[in-house]
Amino acid sequence: MPKLKTKKSAAKRLKVTKSGKIKRKRAKLRHILTNKTRKQKRGLRSSALVSSADMDRMKRLLPYG
């Protein structure tokens, strides 16, 4: 069976933790920041985990992650 290719776009955006969960960056911190409160922007800086509903799809993008 041939080796599986990693989707490079996903590899640049996602990181697999030691326990097997997938870490991601939060959205909505690129533009239109004047309408957001300081507290919102501070919260968006922190990373988040991919939801369990999307986990199978993300694992397929990162076969060796």
C-alpha cells in the first residue's frame, strides 16, 4: 500500500498534541478589529481544540500527525 500524503495546508494550521487531540488557532482576528472589544481580541489569541465532530476529518488530513 502506498504512503499517504499529508495535506500541507492543514499541517501548517493544525498541531497534534501528545494525547492525540488537534490544536487550532481561533478565527476572526485578521480584520475589522475595531468593532471587537479588547477582551474579545485577547480571548481570540489563545489556541483551541478541534471539536469532536470534526476530529475524524482532521485526522484524515494529517495521516501521520
